[in-house]
Amino acid sequence: MKVMKFGGSSVRDADHIRRAVDIFSASPDTRAVICSAMKGITNDLIDGANRAAAGDESYRDLISAIRIRKLEAIQELFSDIRAAEEMKQAIEAELEELNNICHGVFLVRECSPRSLDLIMSFGERMSNRIIAAYAASRGEEVFFVDARELVLTDDSHGEAEVLFAESYERIRSRFHSREGTGIVTGFIASSPRGITTTLGRNGSDYSAAIFGAALSADDIEIWTDVDGVLQADPRVVPGAGVIRDLSVEEAMELSYFGAEVLHPSTMIPAVEAGIPVWIKNTLNPDVRGTRIARNVSSGPGLITGIASIPGVSLINVIGGGMVGSKGTAMKVFSAFARAGANAIMISQASSEHSICVVVRSSEAARAVRYLREALEHEIRHKIIQEIQEIDGLEVVAVIGGNMRGKPGVSGQLFHALGGKNINVLAIAQGSSEMNISFVIDEKDHSTCLNCIHTAFFPQSQE
Ligand SMILES: Nc1ncnc2c1ncn2[C@@H]1O[C@H](COP(=O)(O)OP(=O)(O)O)[C@@H](O)[C@H]1O
Ligand SMILES: N[C@@H](CC(=O)OP(=O)(O)O)C(=O)O
């Protein structure tokens, strides 16, 4: 039995929805189909909420644009006039509710994370209603599931924590009482008090893993717009090939370091339940795709993939006085934690002369402010000479289970970068020896990814 998920790119319009329904209806053992909002709609909803909160009436234009996309899709999908009319009415009712909520935000000039979750939920609610009704109109045995009735979370709005035991129980009981395929809203959930929450941006993959684990699926299939997980971002490295099999650890590393096709933490419920996750292409359904599973051995290459996180800053705490001084590192990392800045990468010179931490640029100024406060004593007594912030950078990570215990990977890597005159500002290696990450100037993005790809995957270049 399978659980499938179709991302925003796979349900972006009527043509894609048709293909998605073709795919799941050709696979009768599909018990649940989790769909995202049509591509771009979640961003439009966030934009609309922000405009309304700023007192800008143009939020209405965004809702009108969403309405047009929905009505066009309905028009193309439903040949039966009555069915199309019913669907239109259902969507108009959702849009009216959305409009009222946004009007409330406009009046109070404020959009709390809780209100934003509710506003974002309309993307998945509307797309899944249309997909379920369209599949039913083709004679498929399907039932619509608003995941807010089944997936329970705490109330940390924006990226809520799932309450697994209660959610699994509800999912199992709903599916045991129904025949056919459940068409389930991804991304959205609710708190025990019934308040709408979301699982974090791109959270529909996570929803698929939750339903897969709850229903003990044999496989989870994530359908997207590329042939699988590729060796690098195909928009930057056009020659990147498909990775056939990925271990869970490699997949986690790739997603952590920005491979957009996967999302961190997504796979945890599936992994814990031992369910393989497949990444497949809605536009090319016959291609095998990538399989992510436990105990997969890495492919033949020295590395498996390359990923990168743009928009980062490097914060360098420099001071000869730190050598042998106990507790400075602790002060540094506590300051980052208090500033709410997530350390993406950390590297400390072995001379203990500097600690360098990479954070998202949006968090950098605040982190530096907290650091200066926390290290005031050290700065005054010249234990620390400088706290440096360098912006406009990118973290690149080279990942692969085969790197473990194999000498020469770093040599080959930095030789390739040197050959293209790419300056490396900091380097770190995970203790799992499964990744080498380093910091470069953002301007070297494309040259860097392409030269690493050429160096490690020469066979993909033809
Ligand atoms: N290593 C990679 N492998 C495959 N796709 C990648 C990779 N890195 C970035 N991408 C991008 O991720 C996109 C798919 O992710 P996303 O847009 O979130 O899909 P969906 O809409 O299906 O959820 C692809 O179109 C591709 O451009
Ligand atoms: N619609 C949500 C959830 C999601 O997972 O979307 P997608 O599958 O298109 O990444 C978002 O944009 O964050």
C-alpha cells in the first residue's frame, strides 16, 4: 500500500492536476494522496496577509488573482456544468471566508502567526477540494480529508510540533472507517483546541510521512517536477544526474544544506517506521526516480551530491586571549541561542585563535549585538580583539557516505576550487565524515557548483 504526495508544482493548474489524478488512479493500492497548494499560492497568501496588515488594500488584488486561477482550473477540469457550478460555489465560499479574515487583519493592522497560519491554510484547502471533486467526477473512489481534523500539533504557530500518538490514532480511525483513497490537505494541522496550525514551509512532505507512518504504508512517493534527487540543483548545474539510491543520512544532509527537493525532518516519521521514500516526476512518471531508505549503500562515486545555502553571513570572533581560556566558546554559543540565530556551520581554528559561525544573513546583525553584550568583559580586557561580520556569502556542502575513511576527497575538492580561483573563507567537516562544508562568496555560486560537479561526476558531463 502506498501514500503519495503531489507538491505545488504538480498541482499548479488543470493540466498538472489531470496528470496527478492519472498517476494515483493508475495505482489502486494508493490509500492516501497528500496535495499541496497550487504553486505560488502560499506565497501569495503570505504576501496578501502582509499587505493587509500594512493597511494596503491591494491584498484584494491577490485574492482576485487566486480566484481567477481556481476558476480557470475548475472550468478546464469539470465538463459537467452542474459539477463545475457546485465546485465554483464551494471555492467562492472559501474565498469569502479568506477575504473576511484578511479584512479583519486590514482593520486591526496586525497579522499574528496564528492568523497567518489560518490564512495560509486556504491554499491546501482549496486545491484539495478541487482535486478530490475532480477525481470523483472521473469515477474514482475518493474522500476529501481536511488534515486539521486528524493531524494534531502544539500551538507553536508557523512551524508546529506534531503530537504523533493522537494524530496516528485519528488518522488510523478515519481511514479504517472509509474505503477508497483519501485526498488530504498537506501542510496544515490544528492544535488540540481546534486552532489551525501549519507544519512549516514546504511541510506537505512532512504530512505525507506522517500519513505514511500512521497507515504503515509500504512506500511513500513524493511527486515533483524533476526526475528525482539530482547530484546538484539542476537550475545551476544543468548536467546534474539523478541519484538512484540515497541513504537516509545522505538525504538529511542534502536537505539540511538546501537541496530544495527534500525538506529537513520530513522523512523522520517514515524512517522510524522503516518506509522507503521515493522522489518521482509527475511530468515523467515512467522514470524510476530516487529511493531513500535505511541501510542503502552509497553509489559508486566518491561523493553523492552537492547542495548550498545562499544568503548567509560569517561571524568571526577573533582573539589571541581565547587560547586556553575556558568558557569563551560557551558564552559565544549561548549568545547565538539567545539571539535566536541558528548556527548553520561552525569552525574553530585549532590554535583557538578564532571561532567562526555561519548564520542566515537575516539573523546576523542581532547575533553580533548579543555577542558584543555577552563578551563585553572579554572585549574590554582584550581577550577578544574583534567580532567581524562578513555578508554576501554562501555555504556549499559536498555530501556522500563513501567519503567516510577515504583520504583525498578534500584534496580533490579544494584543488578543483583553486583551479577556478574560488576563495574559501571557512571549512568544516561533520563528525560523521559524510559532509565537507565550506563558505564562499555568493558571486562564485555557479562556478563553484559546476566545477565540483565536473570534478566528481565526469561521466555526467557528456
Ligand atoms: N539536488 C536537487 N535535486 C532535485 N531538485 C532540486 C535539487 N536542488 C534544488 N532542486 C529544485 O527543487 C525543485 C523541486 O522542489 P519544490 O519546488 O519544493 O517542489 P514541489 O513543488 O514539488 O514541492 C526542483 O524543481 C529543482 O529545481
Ligand atoms: N504550500 C506549502 C506546503 C508545501 O509543502 O508546498 P510544496 O509541496 O509546494 O513545497 C508551502 O508552500 O510551503
